[in-house]
Amino acid sequence: MNLFKSKYYYKFSQNPLSIFGLVIVIGVIFLAIFAPYITPFPEHVGPFTDFANKSKPPSSTYIFGTDKIGRDIFTRCIYGYRISLTLGIVVLAIAVPIGVTMGLCAGYIGRKTELVLMRITDVFLAIPALVLALSIIGLLDRPNLFYTMIAVSMAWWPWYTRLIYNITRSIKTEGYITAAEIMGASKFHIMFKEILPNCLPSLLTKITLDLGFVILVGSSLSFLGLGAQAPTPDLGTMVAKGASMLPDTWWFSLFPGFAILIVVLGFNLVGDGLKDMFDVDV
Amino acid sequence: MSTAQYFLKRVFVSIIVFFGVSIVIFCLARLIPGDPARIALGPFATKEMVEQLRETLHLNESIFIQYKIFIQQLFQGDLGLSTYTKRPVLTDVITYFPATFELVLMSGTLMILIGMPLGILSGKFKNTFVDHIARIISLLGVVTPSFLWAIILMLLFAFWMPILPVSERMNEMLDPPKLVTGLLLVDSLIEGNFVVFKDAFLHLILPGLAIAMPAIGNVARLTRTNLSDIYEKQYIEFAKSYSFSEYKIATKYALKPASIPTVTIIGLDFAFMLGNAFLVETVFVWPGIAKYGVEVILAKDLNGIIATALIITTFFLIINMLVDFFVLLLNPRITITD
């Protein structure tokens, strides 16, 4: 099957913004993977100093300028994408399976399981995500990237529980589920082989949208000094370092900030495109 | 179900959730690896000091007893001592919460005042130039981190075009009004002090806007979708065929049903805004509970962290409850179906 001729791609490409988003996402992933070969000064990632070139405004050599110890901000932004994307993928790799399993169990098994699981979910949803993540990091030992990932995952899974729960509830009385039950299929089989495939369009759309938002929340945490620690080039940390030096060296903050914006925008546009393509509401 | 029953049920559910939240936060604070007393005191404290703090925090008891003590003290208004400010946490909360409350209310107002009209313009003039501009604004609102909004707004309106103040709640040169509610706008009005009122209002604009931007985008996007759906409904066609004025159709028949989904998610938007307050208050040196929260987190002050998380969540629960009642006013059918 030719992907570009399928009806799915046709629906997706109806909105030029979706294509634009896809270009951004592919571009960012490409930059992150091939960072050592693309960036002009790969050695500036670590604890490198070049005081002769410190705090240089954007120029043709340093297109985003240099920071206060002379490191190229463009290079560090590209490496920052590596951290951001890793964070997004790891967080969702933890949160999605937990949330999906809980949602399937609560929705399909029902009764007490439903009551207990959904009340727990409600409690977690009652704490604003960023506040929950912040508190968890605050309570853990010294902040680092690993703790950030754990904290954001803890705050993120309830959304998947709720999404899958709602879908499961709406399809559990369908004919094919009843048929499987009559044939004696196990609960496990029905949940993961019959119901889950029907959740995939919504799930895929939400994961795409969330990749952007997880990166946003992750960078917010590192902005507050609770994420990856120096000298790791983290976008949120870079914005925070520059924020105290406004307005003179505005490029310290603005370019890493825009770098975050671009990647979130990309995932958001692709997610919106998928929403139209699968005709789902997440 | 009658309205009163619905009301009671909603309040009851909120109280249950509040206890759930207190258990979650309490367990997080106690079950994490490492000794909370050691973390709070740092690596240089002596064994005796750690043991003494463990005693005062009741850390040697079982987790159930600890939770019981925690809840008892909570209802006596005792949240413990802050190891960061060396004051009772309750005093800190009372000092810092009003600033955040005022700021988030400002953001909520901006969210409605900017988000709704933007969405209405978009939905009314769908697929025109106005619509495209409004949609770009709301999309950028959603995808831009609020700390970046804070920095952009600060650069634009405080440094490059110095028309608005950048930090704190009011000008240091002015005398603060007598403390009544802790909300500067209200306190200055009570005193009739319009100079302070204007100053405090100007200080609120930039941080308020930075917090509200993502919510503005959300509200505008949702209003647009709903309004354009409503405009395709038969009763709008009917009203048109009766030659009701465009204005009357828009305000009386289209806007009310279109605003229900928007109002329903306003609670959720407040969750985002309360989270964003942590970022924006830090940038604008806003002396609120969120900035205090960041400080106690960095200082590993257990009581401070628990109190901040609890107060913010309680605030969010109350807002959610109010939003639900408001939705009920807009759409009384809910009581029958739910």
C-alpha cells in the first residue's frame, strides 16, 4: 500500500499545518540524532570555556550567540533536544502502560475494581500536574533528570486511565466483545486483544500531543532548577540561567525558549492532524 | 436529583477527594527513599540533631499513626514548623497565599475576557483572515511555555517599551494599605487609596497575562469549535428565518450553549494556571505561595512542601466545585441525567 495515496494520509494532509508540524517533528528528531555531525561546536556541550568569546550576541559564527562562558547557544540547543526528546519518550513509556492497564481494568471489570481504580485516578487528577511533579521532585533527594522523568510520569498516567476507561465503557457492550465472552475468552484476552486495538487511534493521537506537553512540563521543571543539572545542556535550565540577566543578554533565554516552543508546536500540530485523520476526540 | 442534592453530593465528593489528596501527598512525603529528617537537615547535621527532628516530626511512629497525627494537627491549623523560614508553615501560607490568589484571579479574568471574544471572533468569521490570526494567537498561547511568555512580555513591555513594572506586587516607595484580605486591590479600595490600587493593578498585568496565555489559547480554541457547531444547528436557522437580529442570535441563542463546554474545562485551565504560577512568580519575583513553594522545594523543607501542595490543591478543588455549579446554572439538565 502506498502510504501517500492512502485515505488516512489524504485526511491528514488536508490541513497544511499538519504537514508543517510533521516537518518540524522530523527535523527536530533528525537534529537530535545527528547532533555531533550537524552542530558547529560539539565540544561546547560539556564544561567548556572560551572567555574570549563570552556573551557574544547572535552573529554568523554563533547564530544564537554565546553564553557567559563563551559556549555556542545553538549547539547547546540542539543537544538540549536530545534531553527533551528522551524525557518525553521515557515519561510516556512509563505513564502510558500504567494508565492504559488501569483504564482497561476499571472499564472492563467494573464493580469494585472500577470504584477503587477510578477514585485513585480522581485523586491524582485533583492535583495540578505540575504541582504534583514539583512536590515529588521536592520530596526526592537531589534533583536530576531521572527523578524528573519519574515525577512527570507519576503526574501523567491518570489522563490515560481516564481516556481508556471512557472508551472501554463505551465499547464493552459491542457485539464482538459479547461474542468473545461467549466463546470463553479470558478477561486478559478481551482487554488487550479486543478492546485495546480499538483504543489505538485515540491513544496514538494523545501520545503525539502529549510528547509536546511532557517536554513542556519537563522544561518547566528544569527551568525551576529541578531537572538535569549543569553542565548538561537542558533547554529549560538554559532559559532560567539567562532570565536573571535580562534585558542585556536576551539571547541567553529567548533562543532556548523558542527551541522548546518549536518542538511543542510540532507535536501539537501533528497531534491535531491525527485527530482529524482518525476522527477522534482526546 | 434536585439542585440541593446535587450541591451536597458535589461538596461531599470534594471532601473525599481532599482526603485522598492528603493521603497521597502524605505518603509521598513519608515513603520516599531516604530519611526526611536527614534530607531536611543536610549532610552536616549531627546524629543527635537528626534524631531530635525525627522525634518532633513523629517519624519513629508507624505510618498510620503519623497520618492520624498529621490530620489532627491539620484541623487544628497546625501544619508544623518550616525548616526553611523557621516559622510556622501556617503563618507562611497566610502571608504568601493572598498574592497568588490575587494573581490567579487576574489570570482567570484575563482568560475569559480575552479567550472568549477571540474564540467568538474565530467561530463567527470561520476561515477568514480574522479567524486565522485568532487561531495563530491561541495556538501559540498553548504551545509556548509560560516562563517564556513571562520573559517575552517582560522584554517587550518592561524593558524595550518601559510601560509596565517588572517585579513585586507594588512600588516599594508607596505605603502598603492596611492588611485586611491580603489582596492589594481590595485592601487599597477599602482604604480608598487609588494610587496604590492603580499601581497594584499595573503590577498584576504582565504576570497575570503570562500565566493566562495557555488558558486563553485553550478557551479560544474550544469556543471556536463549539460556536461554529452551534451555528449549524436548526434553531439558529429558525431564528434567522424569523429575522432576529444577528446580535440577538449571537448573544442569546448561540453563545450560551456554546459556552457550556468552555466553562466545563475552565476548572482544568485553573490547574494549568496554578502550575504556571510556579514558573511566572519566580520570573516576576512575585511574593506568592508558588514562589514560596519553589523555595521550600529547593530547601527540602518537608512541611512547607506538603502545605504548598495541599493549599494549591484545595484551591483547585474549590474552583472546580464552583465551576460545576456554574455549569449547572447554564445547563440545568445535568441534574436529571447525572
